[in-house]
Amino acid sequence: MQSSLFLKIFLWFWLAMTMVAGVLVISGEMTRSFPQIPTFREFTRRAMSFARRSTQVLERGGLPALEEYLEQLERSSRIRVVVFDSQGREISGRAASAGAGALAARALRSSRVEVQPEGRMLLVAQSARAPGGEGYTVVGQIPGPRIGGGAQPLALALRLLLVVMTGGVVCYGLARYLTSPVARLQKATQQLAGGDLTTRVGSVLEKRGDEFSDLGHDFDLMAERIEGLINSQRRLLSDISHELRSPLARLNVALELARQRAGAEAGASLDRIEREAGRMNELISQLLGLARLDGDAESRQEESIPLADLVQEVAADADYEATSQNRRVSVMESENCIVSGSPELLRSAIENIVRNGLHYTAKDTRVEVRLSCSQIDDQGYAVVVVRDHGPGVPEGSLKELFRPFYRVEEARDRLSGGSGLGLAIAERIIRLHGGTVTATNASEKGLQVEIRIPLRKVPNPKS
């Protein structure tokens, strides 16, 4: 599955903002805990002073003075201090942790500052001698550095969630702002390809004032040019067809007068003129029909069409005419498919495709017609397949069959009497009904044309 540009931009911006913000939040929380480290360093530097001061207070004021001093020290520095004598006994009357006594003994022996972690605390010990010569050891308990700096994990999680949500909203807006013009251009392109030549995007994109505005302006110029060319083509076809009708009508009148005045020896030539005039009249009718299709698309009234009845009628009429040519038209499969549209136009489209098959199917063969209801990409379609047993079409020409006046082989098409408009008219009619028509070569020689028209109502398979 191909991911959209909007999704890529949104996810990458969101991920980048979340990662940066997350790093900032975590580093900030870690940095907030670091002030405990300077406190530890400061305490180690001042441990000797604390130890000497404690011994002096003890010597001068006794245990009550020492207890008062240690309480003041804890209130001011938030460091709990206990004092051990040379025999390892705690003499300040304060509760000491399990490892404090062992650390005090080690500091007394080494005469250096000793440090030992204990749980989430750090124990710092320093020995000193009182003025009277008695040895003591002061042990301080300070909080160890930890991530969170006192912040609870829930609070940290809420902060990270807030960062993720804020980044998501900002990145969503940014991604939507960047990709909305692309979506608008895509929609306009689809509308233009679907036949809506009035589609424009300038009014939506011109306020942006960026490259998308220029692109929208260029798109509108292109759409305007295409609309002008197609409208000119339609008018040209319609005008030429109408202009040819008048001299053709006069030609038929002159032909009848010539029959009355000419002798029998001119009969063959006049018959040939009549046939060619008839072909020209048919071509003009097809040209008018082709030019009229798009113009009448919006005013056309739709109705429910039982497609099975329509296909049966077209096949029966074509089979009646094909019998004299040692060919047949048979409906091999027919389901109850209901579509919405114009019965006259759909009949013309299917009839053109069936008659095209009759032109090229070999003698003593049949044109096979199948009608079925299918579910394709969650959409119901009536599928009409017309298959002949002719020579087929070169693969490179299959997509060109529905272009007006296109001929696979000039000489062959002229001999068959084809003008190259029948399939083009059929394709235009099917497209006006929201469907598609495609041509493929059959596996065992011949051409197969498939029509898909959206169902108005999916029939009950049990009916």
C-alpha cells in the first residue's frame, strides 16, 4: 500500500519534534538532579571543617550542644550527620544507618574522606581529633543523584505526553498546509479527466502566494486551453456536419432528376453515386451524434434500465441482419442487471460494439455477448462482454480503437465500410454513464470488448 505525502511529512515532522522535545525534557530533568552533585562535592570539601567543628562543639558544650549543632546543620544543608567515637560508638544520640559505623571505622584508619553508596543515599565520612586528643568520625548522609530530580515518574510521563500531543498538533497542521494544494490539484485533475472542462483551482490556491499558487495558475491556463480546444473541436464537427447536410440534400435531389433524364446505360454510375451519398449521410449523422453527446450530458434525464432486455434486443436485431452473411450473434449469458442512464444512448453504444464485431468475425462464426453483474472494488458493475472470432488487433493499437477516425488498417476498414466513429461514440456514451470500455485480444483469436457500467441496484442473486 502506497503511503501519502501528507502521512510521510506528518510522521517525520512529528517524530523529529517528539525526539528533540523528549531529549530536552529528559536532559532538563537530569540536569535538575545535578545540583545534588555540587552539594556532595561541597560536603566532601567541607567534611574536614564539619568534623573539626563537631569535635570542638562536643568538647566545649558536651552532647547537648553537639545534638543542637547537628540539628541546625541538617535544617540548613539538609544533610544528616552522625558522630562516632574511636571505639565506633555513635555518641550524638541520632539514628545511624547500617553502613555508617563501618564507613566511620574506615575513615578513622585512613584519615581521608570516605564515600559509600547506601540505597538511594551517599554516606560521606571524615575523621578528626578534638583539642583534647580524642579521635572522632563524622558521617554525613546526603541524597544520591538520580534521574527525575525528585519528579515522580507519572509527572515525567505526563510531560512527555504533553510534548508528543503538542508536536502532533503542530506537525498535523504543517503537513496539512503543505499537502492540501496537492490534494486539491489531484481532485481537479480527476475532474478534468472525467470531462468537467470548467474545473479551476486558482481561486483556492492564489491566496497562498507560494509555488503552489504558480502551479495552480499554470493548471488553470492548461485547463482553459484544453476547454477551448475541445469546444472548438465540437463546434467544428457540428458546423461541418450541418454545412454538409445541405449540399448532400441537393445532391440527392439532383440524383433523382438525373435518373429520370438519363438512359439505362447511366444506371450503374447513378447507383454508385447513391451508395456513396448514403455513406456520407451516415457519416454526417455519426459526426453530429458524437458532437452532441458531451453537450447533452448535463440535460440528459436518467432512468432505470433493465440491461438484460436491452442486450437481448440489440443481439436479436443484429442476429437477424447477420444471418444473410453466414454469421450469428448469440447471448451466451444474461443476468438481471439494473443500471441508470439513457436507454437510447446505451442501446446505441452496445449496438455499435456488436456491429463492429460483425464486421470482422469470420464467416460461419458467431459474435458472443455476455452480461453479468460483478462486484469490483466495493462497487457493483454491469459487465457486458462482446467477443468476435475475427483476426484481432495488434497489441499496440488496442488503446487507440476508441479514438475518432482511427483505423487499424486503412484498406481493410474502407472495404468493410467503417468510418472509425462507431467505437468512439460507444466509448463516449459509456463514459457519460460513469463506466469504462476496454478492448483485448481473445486467447483463441478475435477481439473482446468489455463494458463496465455502475449498477443502480445490485440484484438479489436468489431472484
